[in-house]
Amino acid sequence: MIHPLIFAGTTEGREIALFFNENKITADVYTATEYGVQVLPEMEYINTHAGRLTYDDINNMLKSRKDENIIIIDATHPYAALVTENLYKSAENNNIKYFRLLRPSTYTGSGIMFESIEKAAEYLKNTTGNILLATGSKELAKYKAIGDMSRLYPRVLPDSDVIKNILDLGYPLKNIICMQGPFSKDMNTATLKHIKAEFLVTKDTGKTGGFDEKLEAAKSAGAELIVIGRPEEKSKGYTFEELKKIMLEEYL
């Protein structure tokens, strides 16, 4: 019997964990934070682990579990490029089967796309008006290049460590929006209007990440949509349904 190691960080990660639990397959789910564990439902066959892992952490862990018939399912966020690279390299080095569970893109060319947050910040530096930052908390330091911090409204998960880090970066406390997504079009629109946002910065988070709702909300609120492009994937990715089919046909 296989023993999946699921590296989660997306809705798809939760769904594949539920799939294995329903099939009574013992699996381990790894999340970057304790909050990531808290939002998972309790599952009989699923063991959870919180904490960021380096390449050496992953590599050593795989070596120690080489006799367990493990497979790796990388269900991390499409923008967690370093984690994906570390998982792929570690799996390859240890001759362990690796599957990339990737949420499909729904971007069709709306708004302005930039290849990086740095490029987007460079553009926004020469604009005026408030900016809703809906790209997560990890790279908020890069937006400081815009200059006027009073314009920046980061929307992040309600996590005390995240809030502390944002305050340490110099963001005004009154500008921090703490909410668990994804959000409806109406919620996004209301937020944009409430803070009088002229811009909405987002990643191409796909359907389950609420990208379409953010696109429609930007149109409704009259805000310019700024999209940060996805990093290039180095391996073939599978949708949730495709990966379920592979698991059923090859392993279950």
C-alpha cells in the first residue's frame, strides 16, 4: 500500500487529503504554518505536520522513510516555486514518485500582467490611489518600493505572526485586512469600495483561489487589475480529477 506525503497549501491539497481519507489510505499532510493545519478538517487516516521545510529537511526525511512505499503529492501554491523545486529535486534524488497537483489558470488577459511583484511595484510607484494587495503575506516587503505605505492595504490570513511581521515592515495597522478566503465578487467589491482602492493586485490563483471573483470585482468597483504572473512549472501538472484517476488506476 502506498503512503502519500501531501505538501499542502491550497484547496486542492485539502481535497486530495480527503480523497485518501475516504479511501482509508494513511497519509501525511505537511503545511507551512500551524494555521494551515487548523483549517483542515479532522481526518482519521491523515497525520498533519506544521512548519516550513528546507531542501535538506525534505531530503533527509525522504531518506529516513524510503522503506514506506511513499509517493509525494505537491499541492503547494502555484507561486511557491522554491518549495516545489525542493520537493521535485528531493523526490528525484531519492527515486520517489512525484506528482504535481496544480490548479488550472483562468487568466484570459484582463488587467495588466507583470512577471514579478518587483515589476508591479515599479509600475505602481508612479500612480496615485489606494491599492488592495491580495497576493498573500510572504512578499509584502517588496511593495515598500512603492513609497507611500498609507496607500497599501494588505489582505492576509488572520494569523498573529503574520500581523506582527506586517507591522514590522511598517504597514499602518488600520490598513491590514485579516480574512480567510477565497471571497465572493460582492465581498471583493465591498472591500475595494470601502478602502477607495484604485488598484487590486492579485496572483493568477485559478478558480478555487477566487481569481474570477477578483477580476469581476475590480471591474465592478472601477479598480485597475494588476496580475502577478505564475512561475514556470518544471514538471507536468495534474488537475485534482486527473490525479484522482491516476491514484485509483495505479495505486488503489
